[in-house]
Amino acid sequence: MDVQKSESRTINELKSRVEIILKKHNLKVEQRLVDRFLRNIKDISDILNDELLESLVIENLTIGESYFFRDIQTFEKLKRIFKEKPFWNILSVGCSAGEEVYTVSIVAKECGVKCKITGIDVNLQRILQAEKGCYRFWSIRFLNEEQICKYFTQVGDHFCIKEEYKGNVNFVHCNINSPECNFEREHKFDIIFLRRVLIYFDRVDEVITKIVNMLKDRGYLVIGLGEYFPKLFEYFTPVFSDSGAILKKISAAEKEKVKSTYYLKKEKVSEHSRKPEKILDTTELVTKEKLGKILKADAKSLEIEENVRVIESFLNQKLYKDAYEKLKKEIAKNHTNFIFWKYKALAELQLGMTSEAEKSLQKAIFLNHADEEVWQLKYLLNTQKGK
């Protein structure tokens, strides 16, 4: 009885905090979605500070729009996974108008691997749009001009994905939760994308079980940054210590070890390259504290990605002063993010702040000397200085 009272008190406290967050952002969400969200996170309520809880609420209780290269860091990590073998069978659940499917196709081609990608969605109109593969600028607004020219052909006010990225994709109109949407009888998938989909199902456990059966042993599941469903951790383990977006299916032998505990992949980081090395196959127990760190890393990544978009918008509109002021604030919070230093150098260069641009560029190069754009900026800077 005391346990029930304690759980009820936890739920009520979380509900009050969530209501405050929704009111703050002027958001209206169906009560059934809120209730399901509360049930999912009550077991980690003790690690949810206000900032983390707000990020989880925004990501899990709002309808997300789809656009190319959403959660860019997830696709950067996917490139490392693609190195494991030459062919991948991939499923995108809730594929909407196909932006996610074509993004995966682009990344696979650039990694030199072949793949078959199936996109499914309950909305027939979205499937028809996905098959056509033509989008308004809103769907590609975060791509630069070079990427747009490389991946799309402009037709009037639409941008149509090039044929080289369409040959390996297929779209199917069906609901993952319905019996007719049964891919288990076919070849199982190496990777399943399930980003921001589970929140819309009442029987989440059934969907997860179906996804598990459709995925190969040691296959990968990709969910949205900041998403949290405890049932997933009965079957999957996070692959990266700084993100919970990519999970790996636990083998039968490992599953025997998993009762109420989570597992986490360990990865080594080279001090020289500052890039993760090969993903290791050893697992270690993940405590609530470590799970909290993963969720916080996701929340921070989401915040940084959104701020990068705002800054890029300023730069695209040639609002260099606004970009510069925003960058100073972001660098104060994230002084090791090379993208902020790179854009700060660009803004300073455009504002005629040559000496400041040189210092910012030096820091950007130190943090990531492999980025081609920083060297282009350096060449431009040297040209302006007359060197």
C-alpha cells in the first residue's frame, strides 16, 4: 500500500512539473499522451532536473516536423556503423513524406555501402508524396547550397531528390501496429528507424515486441534524441555513451543477464584525433546515473542543434551582428564546440573584425582540424589580410 502511495505521489509531482512546462511553451497535448509519458519516466524521476525534464517533454509530447538530416549527430554516428559491412536492409517506421528515408540513402551512398530502404507510414498522402520525392524549401532549409545542388534538382518552387538516391528505396502504406503490416515473414532488417513514433501508440509494448522480431540479432534501432521508453532496454543497449538515439539488439546470451538492469556500450576516444575509435563489443552495467547522463547528453545535443540552426539562419540572411551576439552567448556555455567558433570567425570576418576572426579560427582548427570549411575560411582570411 505504501509503495502505491509513493508511486502516486511521484506521478502527481511529475504531472505538476509537466503542466508547468506545457503552460510555459503554450502547448496543448492530449491527456492520454501525458499520462503515458508520466508512466514511462516515473522510474527515473529522481534524475530529472528541471532542464532535463523540459527537454524530454518537448521531444516526447510535441508533434515533430520532418526534414532532411534531422538530428544530424545521429547520422554522423550512423556513418561509423555503416563501416561494419557492405549491405544493409533498413526500415523507416512513420517515414512521413520520406525525408528520413532519402537522408539515409544519401548517407549510405556517401559511405560507399549499398542498402535497401523501406519506408512505411499510416498516412497515404504522405506515402504518395514520398514516392514522388519532391519538397518545398522548408524540408531542406538546414542544408547548404552545395548540398542542395548535390542531392536535389529544382523544379519550379520544389526540390526533387535525384534519381541516384531513389533506386534503393520503397514506400508502403501501412500501420506498423496492424497485422497486414507484417515484415517478419520477409528478410529481417539490419536497422530500424523508429524516431518519434512510439508516443502515438497506446500499446507501446506490443509495437516494441514486433520491432524486436523484425530486427536481426545484433541489429540496430534508431530512436529520437531524448526519447525514453523503459521497455526498450529489455531488448536493446545504447551503442554510444554520449547519445541514447542508437541502440543495439541484445543477443540471447546477453538477454539472460538483463532483468531490470540496462547495458551500455563502451567506446574509446583518441586524444589526438578527438574522434571515437571502433565501437567495442564489451558491455557494462548501466546505472540510473549513467542513463541520466545519456539523456542529458541528448538534451544538450538538441539544444546545440537548435542554436546552430538559429545562427545559420542569421548568417544566411546576412545578419552578421545578430549571429555574432548569439555566438558569444553560446560559446560562453559550450566553449569546446568547434562549429560555434567556426561561425564566429565567419561572422567576425564579415563584420571586418579581422584579428578577432583569426583567433576564433585558430580555436576552430584546434578543435577540429579535419573540417574543410575552416581551411577555406583561413584561405579567405589570409586573402583579406593580403598574405
